[in-house]
Amino acid sequence: MPGEPDDELVLLVENATEIGLARIGLPAVERRGLTLSGGGEMSALVWGEGMPEVVLVHGRAQNAHTWDTVALALGRPAVAVDLPGHGRSTWRADHDYSPRVLAGALGEAIEALAPGARLVVGMSLGGLASLRLAAARPELVASLVLVDITPGVDAARARAVTEMVSGPETFGSFAEIVDWTVRHNPGRSRQSLRRGVLHNARELPDGSWVWRWDPHGPTFPGAEREGRALGELWDDLGRTHMPLALIRGSRSPVVDDADVAELLARRPTARVLTVDGAGHSVQGDRPLELASILGALLAEPGAPSTSGAEPDSRGGAPR
């Protein structure tokens, strides 16, 4: 395959070089898997040694490697999962990747790989699945971080995500699939996006390329039963009691001020932070800033820190 190493972890050298960690050396990283009780295999990357402190949960059409630079910069034992239908986890026969279904699989992964995790960080669809898990099994979610997502997401604000995910299922060459990705991520370097494609796509025997994620799933979080499913997730949010933080991307339309107001109405103690220059994929656009915020949250697990954030003009919560 064009430029693809035999070992997926070789590409971590690029991530480390970009943030100045190449000379220090890479942490221990290994891929692990588990068999889910309902069938299918779930895969994950386990970072560092000792009990994982952080669980990282990607969004729709992503995979565990979306967190590579964040995990490197954070420097804490962590687990980054491949949700069912994504990465190296198996696809569901019913193509149901709703937050409710994914929460069940995520709970099994946390029990097996990170039962003592202090922080669960979920982005986009992974954030909604993490929220569902936090409401259903709070003993598995000591603190919850939602990355650029709330149950208020709708089709209009998720349009950029929809357009990316709804593209061709097959690309004639590696260059074509990279060009498509660059076109839909104008704020990222071609090198970083090329690396992401190598992790998120595979080559077929005829030389064409396809995504690793199941294209038959929903095009954006909650799309399959938008009104009822997302309304239930707002109720789930109100039932949670663990420390909660929402991290927004300043350039992202996915979370708006009305969402923030609703979140704070249901969880007045929640912290809201905004990362300047980031779009929806905060971990890809501003990984160092996100890692800094997560490090601050881990330093004060009972009360998420405001480190790295600006005061919020809507009532004192950090943004």
C-alpha cells in the first residue's frame, strides 16, 4: 500500500515529531481486543503502563488513532477504543450504532480494559455514547468530558460531518481518498490527514480504497431517531451527577449557545470550555490544547479545572 507501514504504530513517530517528543521516546502502546457479550469483537489501543486513567472515545467515521497526538501529549495511561463499526472493531449485522447500543459495548470495554478510569472523554457520537453510559452505569464514569457534542445536535449543524461521511464508499486510488479528506478538513495539514487516512482506510486487491468504518450506519449522531433519541439523552444528562465538562471548538457549528444554556440548566455545575481555532474535531485541530485541558481535569478530578480556558461571558463558566 502506498506509504503504509506494516506496523500501525510506526506512524506514531510522525505524531511525536510534530509536537517535539520524538527524542524523548514513545510510550508503550499496544492493541488489545475483547469479545462483546452480544457478539463481535471490539478493539482498542492501550497507552502507557499501569491502570488506565483516561478512556478516549472517537466520533462517527473515526477510530482510536484520532487521539494519538492527544495521548502522546497527555502522557497518562489511557485506552482509546475503536467503537463497533469503526477502526479494527467488527461491524454490526444490523448496522445499529446508536448511542444506546454503543454505550453497551463501551461499558464492556471499560470493565475489561480500564475499570479504574478517572475520566471518560467522548467526542461527537462517542460523546453521546459516553453520556448514555454515564446515566446507565455511573460506576464506570467517574468524570465525563463531552468534546463538541450535546444532545442538541441536528442535521443542519452537522452538515459538514454528513457531507464527509456521505461521500463515495470506494475511491480509485490512495491519492483520491486523501484529496477527499483534505477537501473536507481545510484547517488541517495534508501530512496529518494522510496519516489519518492510513489508519482509517484500507486498500482492496484491485488497488481501490475503502473506509474502515461501516458506511451503512447513521450519517450523524442521533440521525436514526433524532427527536426521541436525543430528547432521551438530554434526560440522561440531567440524571448524571459526576463531574462534567463540555469542550467546544470555536470554529464548530455543532454546539451552539442554546445547547450550552440547556446543558447548564440541567447540570448547573458543569464546566464549559472553548478551544480557539478548533473545529468539530478538537482532538485533530488542537491536540495540545485539548491534552492540556484534560491534564488539568485529571489534576482536580472532583472539580474540573479551568486551566487553558477563557472566562465564559454567559455567566462565569469557563469557555
